[in-house]
Amino acid sequence: MPTMNDLSPSLLLTLAFAMALALQLLVQLWLNTRQVRYVAQHRHQVPLAFATHIALAAHQKAADYTLAKARFGLAHTAWGTAILLGWTLLGGLNALQGVLLQVMAPDMLQQLALLAAFALISGLLDLPFSLYQTFVLEARFGFNKNTPALWLGDLLKSTLLAAAIGLPIAWVILWFMGATGSLWWLWAWGIWTGFQLLLMWVFPSFIAPLFNKFEPLADESLKARVTSLMQRCGFAAKGLFVMDGSRRSAHANAYFTGFGASKRVVFYDTLLKQLNADEVEAVLAHELGHFKHKHITKRMVGMFVLSLAGFAVLGWLSQQVWFYTGLGAIPSTAMAFGLPAHDDALALLLFMLALPVFTFWIAPLMAHFSRRDEFEADAYAMQHAQGSALASALLKLYEDNASTLTPDPVYARYYYSHPPAVERLARMPQPATPHPVSAA
């Protein structure tokens, strides 16, 4: 029986990837199963802390919506795992590369074609799930407002936009990989970081309006309250806007977007319909809390540091024969004379496919830090707005978005970027009077 020392690096990588992928799938199935069981067990009674605020019918709708999403997630996860195996160990990338090399020279154009073909095929393979989620699952619970024509228009625009933005940046990174020596990854990281910052700056003014309409906030009373709040908090924004989120979904939200002078506050029109002025102010104060505590900046810096580490690892792996053979991208027999020329796009795709399998295990840590940030933002909001209004707003949003009040604790610790409702609202003053409960 061969020992670990007898195994080649290629075979070791194959075994490590297969085992990590199988273990990831098992953990995902276990977590989803826990979530389904726990939510179903608590479906028949509103938690005592919410009994005067949430109707039983609304609680059951949230439970049913959560269960439907969890079961859909199980199918999507299994499908995604099968597709990942197909692209890697079963030779999908190798086959796609072979087809392209039959009709194209192994040059920059062929590498870009490989990236584009991979993205197109991956999108098509995921298309049935996207359609089902929008027009079946979301529609079943009354959230979908999208139409086939609007959905198709969004798909076409996003595809063209991805090509217009993605192909040039891919060309730049591939050029650095081939022309700047062993430290290409450092140059590529600098370009990637600059691109991310540029994208944050142009998104509010040039990209977001391609998909939604943004109108200046017309409610003068609310505008005055929001402006006063931002001044007290030392925050400046380019404008206050209302987005027509109701064109596609009944879900509500509010967010900050942009970078530097392009920062703006955006309210979904659905949010303004659901919340009163005190509640809107409290929700905005929560978002301002993220800026006050520099959560956004910290996340950006963290993302840039992690991407630097990722580029460094890719720089090393892209020069290892076993990286390609071990993940099924190139047969071992074809590598007898070393790495073939113009394999940089293949290295990018392999790394992009394999990395999530090995970083899946840090998800609970990232979720923990995110929940901590949410608690800090809530505390800040209660200092600059009414705590009871924030609690009332969250109750309405939980109800209107059909967010379950009884998630499985282990599932929540692993995945939830926001604290569960019970933990979050326990730190806030209760609303003076229960907000009206619906029967939906």
C-alpha cells in the first residue's frame, strides 16, 4: 500500500480537493437539514418575545419561505458541486481548452475566449435555478414583481456590462502574467485593487442607473430629518435618492453606495412605504454607524489584504505542473515537457474554482465579525435615533421580508451576517406600542 511519501504532488492535490469538496458538501447538507428541521419545529407558535408584534400567519409565512429557500438551496448546492467536479476533475476545462485550441492560435485572444466561454457556459448552466428562484419561489410568496421582459433585459445588460468591464481587466491581468516575470502577481494585484476602487466610484452614477431609476427624495420633512441626522453624525453624501426596487421585488432595503465624493444614500421605495419617519431615521442611523466605526473601510482593507495573499498564492501555483494535472485541467501525459505556453487564463479559472472549496471553512469567522459590526451599528443608531423606532423598523422588515424569527442556532452561527432577530432585538427598547400585524 503506497504511503503519503509515495504519492505525487498531483495525486495529493486531487485527493485533497476531492476530500475537501466532499466534506464541504456534507457540512452544507447537514447545516441545511438542521435549518429545515428547526424552522419546521417552531413554525406553529410565534416566539414569546414577538407574540404582541408578529401575527401567527406572518410567522408561518416566514417559516414556509425559509423552508422553501433551504430546500431550493439543497438542490442548488448539489448541482453546483456536480458542475464544479465537471469543470475540474472530470476534465471540463481541459475539453473546453481543447476545442478552442482547435480553432484558435494559443495567444491572448484564445485566453480571453476561454474566460468568456467559461462564463457563458456557467451562466447557462445556472439559468434554470435563477428562473425558478425568481418566477416560482419568490412569486409563490408574493415577493416577485419582475416580468419576463424585464428579467431578460437585465440579463442582457448585465452580460454586456460584464463583457465590457471584465474582458479589458482580464486582458490587463493576463498581460502582466505573461510579461512582468515572477512578480507579475504584485502588479496584477495593484491593477485589481485600483479597478475595485474605480468601480465603487462609478457604480452609483453610471452602472446602477442602467438597471433602476433613482429619484431625489421628494418628502421634504423626511429629507430634513435625514439631513439633520447626517450632519449630527458628521457624514456628507452627494444626495438622497429613492430607488424603484418595487419594479422587481417586494423586499425592502436601504444602503449607502459610492466612494469619496460619489457617496449617496439610497432608499428602496418599498422601504419608505413600510416605515414611518422615525423608523427610517433609525435605519439610516444604523447605516451611519457602519461608517462611524469604519466597518466599510476595514472590510475594504481586509478584502485587499486577502486578495494580495490570493494573488501571491496564484503566482506560485501557476508555475506548478501539479496544479494543472491535479485539478484535471491538463492530462499528465501532456505535461511531460513542462508547462505549455499561454496557460495563464487556465490558471485563473482553476484558482477561482478551487479556492472556495478550501476557504469555505472560514465562513463562520467572517460571519462572526459581520454580526459584531451589526451590533455596533445598532448601538450607534440608538445613540442618535430612537431605539424603540429601530426595534419597530426591524420588526416590520422581518415581517415584510418574511425573515424567520427561529433559525437554527448552528446554521445562524455559520452563515448569518446579521444577528438573529431574538439576539438583536433583545438589546433594544421595545416599541411603545405593537405595530399593526398583518394576516399575510
